[in-house]
Amino acid sequence: MALTPMVFERFGGLNLSSDPGQVGLEAATDTLNVDLAPDRSRVFTRAGSAQIATLASSTCVALLPTTLSGVDYMMSLGKDATNGIILQRVTSAGVVTTPYVSGLPADTLGGQLVGFGTPSVTYVVGTTRSSSGYGTHFTYDGTTLSYKSYIMRFLEVTPQTNRLVLANFLSAPEGPSTVFFSDAGSPSVFSANNYVNLHPGDGEEITGMTTWRDLLIVFKETRAFVFYGESTDSTGKPVFNYRQITLASAIRSGVSYNRSVATLNGVYFVAVGGVYRTTGGPPVKVSGALDGALDFSAVAHISAVSHRVIIQMVGGSHYVYDERSDQWLVWLFPGGTSSPLVSWPRTLSSGSEIVFASGSSLYKTSDTLTTDAGAAIASRYRTGVSDLGSPAQKVIRELLIDGSGAPNVSVATDWKTQPAGVPVTLGTSPAVAQGRFRSAVRGRNFRVQFDATSGAWAVNRFGLMVRSQRPAGLGA
């Protein structure tokens, strides 16, 4: 009987909300440490990483790419059992300056860093808050570190009028629903009437702030407040204009300060029901593919680097949403990450490299690396299950695979455990060549997997050579 070729040239991302039989061979139920081409025409191992600096603090809790006096730095906010909270700056070459010790308690839970000033950042502003309720905020201009006694949680800077914004206070008379605005262009001056109380007494607290284009979006637990401009009242005092939107799912205070983040396409935030995007209007859910599989209360941070939104789980996994392909992936970085992920300043790179901290180590990814600081990267792409259009028994005589590297290839049948893969040699990157997986596999349903314990590989397409099972009793 003739072989029927079935060719697959598009790869889908992670889909955990559907039955694997509904996912089929063009989407995945496992995407460990792999990436997708924007048009989904190729699946390949993610970029590796290398350690670029050792920080003085034992745990980095916040990073900020910034410019001070015309020089680009990565700012690190860390905590240390001996010295408390430490602010450091790192050059693109990985040179760490003498730590700036703030003297805050070592039990500080986390913190934020924002840049203030135009056209280039002239201040770094940070905030910290401890489990005992103590907190403060500070400014750093490249030379001097100054402190304020405000006890609040969140920081932002308005995109148009360049005001420092403080929110979620512990101290009276302010409270968890109060937003304070500095005077325009003055991060240390807060005039008496520069504040708004957002539904005080509703039993909710502010859970985050993010700017996008000309908007400042302040989140509470069940609603968001979109600040879109300023006006002046009859006495000449500023009025901060905003509108309110209702959230489809509640945001709970989590283990991180970072529950929302902006990209070119909107503001993403983590709620009980998943990950949502808003552009100032009703939020749209983007994490439907992960429904039922994740506990979104266990999210440590939400970050954005270039076209990717990255959800960092408390347990160490990173769920990566690619805006270009509208697909999800899963990555594991070395040792877990202790801070939100960022990119280097745009003057240093295309902005696509990911910078992250793991404890006291600072890392940066690169497309030229195939390990994480010398450690092998395990990778895996497992498709859903398909009957290839017929419930009858079939035989896959071989797989024809176009790509590079030498991934292990395996085919599971009829919902059984994935067998050990067989290495198939493809092209030498960047060249693409065809390899053959010749082991015949018989069944009614099939699932394909490409994986490796180390090394880079890519698959551009794969073809199944299928033969229908010959009915019993027929001769050759």
C-alpha cells in the first residue's frame, strides 16, 4: 500500500486548556526552553545566557536600565542580611560600582526602581517596604543618595508632565487608596493638593501602576483608573483627570510589586483569572491557552522585554507570551530569578537581550550562546495528539525533518508515555538539512516530540509518511 505524506510547516505554542487531541500536531502541550519564529514557521531552542556581574547584595529584587549623565547603566536594588538594602550600578561591561547602602532593614520584601527626568534619566527613584511595615523612598542622581520618609508601595512617572507618582500608603492620613503626584518636573516636591483618593473605604488597596503612551493606569483589586490628562481648577490648582474601568477578574496583592507591565501594544496585568491586556478600555484576556493549568496567585513578577511578556512563577518557571505570534512558551533560567526581567538600554542593543538576576548573579541572554553560564539547557517541544484524520489504525513508516542540530525524535501512540527519543542529525546551523527518523510506529493516535539534553537545534518542518493498516486476512 502506498505511503501518504503529511507535512507540518507551522508550529503552535503551549496550549494547556484543551484536550491534547484538540490541540493536534500544530500546537504543543510542552514547550520547555524553545522559541518560535514570529510567523510560527520554525521552532528552535531559546537563547542561552552568561553571567555578566556579581552583585554585592545576596538577592536582587529590582533592575532598571537607565542613563545617568549621558552614560548607560543597569541599576540593581538588592537586599543583604548584613547591609540591608543596597543600590548598585553596572556598566555594559559588567563593572559594578561601590554599593550604595540605604540602611533599610534586611527583611525588606521587595522594591521598585523608576527613572525620572527627560530627555535622559537624571534620577533613579526607588521604594522599599518591609514585612514589619517600615518603608521609604529614595532618589539617586549618580552621585548622591537621598531619602524620604514616605511609607508607600508603588512608584511611577507620568509620561507627559513628568511627575513622580506615589501610591498605596501605610501611614495616616494617606492610605492604600491614595495617589500622590509631585510637582511637574520635581520628584521631591509634593504640593498639598496634588493627590487623588480612589474609592477610599471600598475595602480594596492599590495593587500597581503602569504608564502606557500618554496614560497612567492605576490598578485596584476590581477596577482600574485611567489618568489621561490634567486641567486646572478655578484657583489654579491641578486636577488629575481619570476614568474608571471594571476588571473582568480581581487582582490580589501578591508576593511582588510587579503585577502589571507595558509594551508597545498595551498594559498587561495579572489577575486571579489569568493575564489580561488593556489599552485604557475593557481588558482582554490573553492567557486562555493556560486556563486551568496555572495558579495565578503564585506569580512572582510580570515583565516585558521587546515583544515578549514574561510571567515569572514563584516556583521558578517563566511563561512567555510572544505578542507577534500570540503564543505561549515555558522557559527555565538558571537558579530561578529573583527580580523582574528587563533589557539593556536601547543605545546598547536592540533591546531583545534579557537581563535577569538570580540571587547575587546578573545574567544576560544572547543568541550566540547555547548554555546558561556553561550549564546545559534541556529543551523540548511536544505536540498534541492527532489521529491524522482517521480513527483507523495506521503506521508511520518514517519522519522527514528539515532543520539544524541533532534533536532527539520520538513518536508516542494511543496516549501512551512518550518513548525515549532517537537522535537525528540535521544541518549545521545556520544551514538547514533533512534528516530521517525511520522507526515504524503503529497506532490510531500519534504525538511527536523533539528534545535535547543540551545543544541548539531547530525544526523548520516535518513530514509523516503514513500507511493505512492492512485489513486482517489479506495477502501481500
